[in-house]
Amino acid sequence: MSLEDAGALDARYKRAAAEWAVDRCVHPGMVVGLGTGSTAAFAVQRLAALRAQGQLLDVVGVPTSRATESLARSLGVPVSTLEEHPSLDVTIDGADEVAPDLSLIKGGGGALLREKIVAQASHRVVIVVDAHKLSPVLGTRWHVPVEVLPFGWRSQQRYLESLGARVTVRPGADGAPFLTDQGNLILDCAFGPIDAPVPLALRLGARAGLVEHGLFLGIATDVVVAGPNGVEHRAR
């Protein structure tokens, strides 16, 4: 199978997972967190398609990034904010890596801070992925994104390296450092397999200047996985 064919197949799985989640987890009158990234975009597209059929017309979305807000608005999906809706019924989002206990690494799309804020404000967090995102241990397949303030960021790099990470400054499309919607940098931290993610998350969370990290532990309530054998739903 060519890389192009594999990419098309992965996209088909992502769409299947996202549509399954929207069809079964979003109900009339809900306020829904809208994740960021290619898989979450399929969920926004499904919401728009159902609205075009006259369904879920009173559903409102709270986007986790400017990119998702722009997509939702372009498709006619109503959007709001956490200021107006501080408690959400459900969030549908993707992930970069999923462990068997439903712990996650997120942030490949650069929106980890807003994604975590929205997820923590949600009664239910449904993660939609293709089967390639499953991993026996976090860090096996993906690095941990860490959002840091530009001020003093090299000291944060040294701190992260002291924890055992190989650190890379995430580049943007133009080759300059990528900036989040908050104007912060992202340091991609390759720790390798993380046997004890909770202590690592505590050490990352305690450091001034580290705005947020991509370890999402105990946050996901559901994971919807699509692959060659169809769609599978896992719940915590």
C-alpha cells in the first residue's frame, strides 16, 4: 500500500470514528466542545451535515481553537464561549496517542491548553481516533507537547531535558517557531515510553513558565476507535 493510499485509509477511519461519536453522543439542546485537528474537523463537518438535514439545530459548539471556530462558522455551526457556557455537555476531540487506561497525549494541533480547559469543563469527553493512535504506554509513539511562555523559554528547555526529554522547538509552516493562539511556544518533548505519567505531569504542572502539557490523564470518559474491524467504543 502506498503512503497516499494509507493516508486516505486513515482519513476514512478518522471520519468513521468522528461521525459515530456525533451520531451517538450529541443530542438536541446540548452545548458541545469542538476539538482541534483533522479528526475533530470531521466531527464539526458531521454536525453541519446533520444541521443541513434539520437535526441538532439547537446545538451550540464551543471551539478549542481559532481554526476550529473558523471551520464551524464556515459550515454554519453556531459557536459560543466558555464565558457564556461554563459547563459543557460533551466534548468531541482527537488525540495523538491513547493508552489502555484512556490516558492521552494531545497537542499535535497546537491547541492543548484550550483543549484541556474545554475538556475539564465538560461532563463527558469523547476522544475519536483511528486504530494507529493506540499504544501500550504513552510516549511510545508520540512526544509530549509542552506549551511554554516565550520569556525564558530556554530555561524551560533545560528543565525538560533534566527530566529526560529530548526537546525540539516546534516549527511553524514558515519555518519560524510555531505560536499557539495564546502567543506561546510549543516544546515537543520525546521522553520515550512513560512508565509513570502521573508524577511526570505533576512535575510539569509545578514549573513556572510551563503553561500546559499534553498529558491528558483521567480526562477522557470515552474513546471511539475506528480501524479495519469497524468502530469500537471504550468507556472509562
